[in-house]
Amino acid sequence: MSIIIRKMDLSDIPFVYQEELKIFGKSLGEKTLYNEIIYNELSRYFIALVDDKRVGYIGSWMTVPNAEILNLFVTESHRGKGIGTRLIQAVIDRCEAEDIRDLTLEVRPSNTFAVELYEKLGFERAAVRKRYYADGEDALLMVKRLGGAT
Ligand SMILES: CC(C)(COP(=O)(O)OP(=O)(O)OC[C@H]1O[C@@H](n2cnc3c(N)ncnc32)[C@H](O)[C@@H]1OP(=O)(O)O)[C@@H](O)C(=O)NCCC(=O)NCCS
């Protein structure tokens, strides 16, 4: 199995939109994704491919000094194969190249696979954001210290 991580482009929007709806029940929306790719200079979005097929996505913002992971998924049949790790690593690599100090993300505490994955990649539990999600669940704010100077 060969995993390729590349920059997201406009041709990936339908895939991301449809999978976000399937997985999260909501999406950033095709227009927002378009704007993110074309106009937002701070956005870094990546797509994972296995044997040329799209299987995952990560969205991030290189805001200074704290970059942020906005969204991440791997399609269900491809989970547990290291693809999520590769996508997060792609963002960490960008942060290091751009001298970012901290990388943050929010996650549902009930999303055990994701929380454990982030901890394995060096993210620490930093704070709880009460009733952050629309259904009333708290969010766990997690931070990875990168040591950049920005
Ligand atoms: C969170 C998510 C992106 C992880 O992607 P992934 O490709 O499965 O991640 P990895 O394979 O790199 O690592 C997942 C870890 O969970 C474990 N795992 C085992 N079975 C699994 C399964 N069925 N599904 C997911 N993870 C599984 C893996 O073993 C792995 O740990 P390991 O490295 O010790 O083996 C993916 O599960 C997903 O898309 N979930 C739904 C959307 C979501 O929750 N996004 C995050 C929002 S903050």
C-alpha cells in the first residue's frame, strides 16, 4: 500500500464535501473550501491518496504563533493504517518549516481513537472548552509545542 500526501486542490472539493457530510453530518461547505484553497494565504490543506484513490484530508491554518488543525478525516475502510498519522505529520512538517511555536486542535473527549492518536504524536491536553460542540459536548483543547520562534 503506497500512501501519498499532497496539497489539496480544487478537484478534491467534492470528495471532501461528501465525506465530511457522511462522517460528521456537516461540512465546511464547497464554497468555504474553495475560498480556503484559492484566497486564504494561511490555509494548508492536504489530501491522502492510496493507490491514486482519495482516502483522507486535513485542514490547517498557519496562524502565528499558534497554528491550528481545523479538520481531519480518513475514510472508514482505510482507518487504522497510519494514514491519519501521515496527514498530521504533513501539517507538523509545514509548521516546522514555517517556524511555528504551537500547533493546537480541538477534539471531542469521546473520540478516543483521535485523542490517543494526538497524544502519541506529542499533543498534550491543555484545556477543556465547555459545551463547545452544537450537541453540548465539551471540547478538549490539545497543544503540541514545536519550539519555533514566530
Ligand atoms: C481520527 C482518524 C483521522 C485517525 O485516522 P487513522 O488513519 O485511522 O489514524 P492512524 O491509523 O494513523 O492511527 C489510528 C490509531 O487508532 C488505532 N485504531 C485501531 N483500529 C482503528 C479503527 N478501526 N479506526 C481508527 N483507528 C483505529 C490504530 O491502531 C492507531 O493506533 P496505532 O498507531 O497505535 O496502531 C480517523 O479515525 C477518522 O477519520 N475518524 C473520524 C473523523 C474524526 O474523528 N476526525 C478527527 C476529528 S478531531
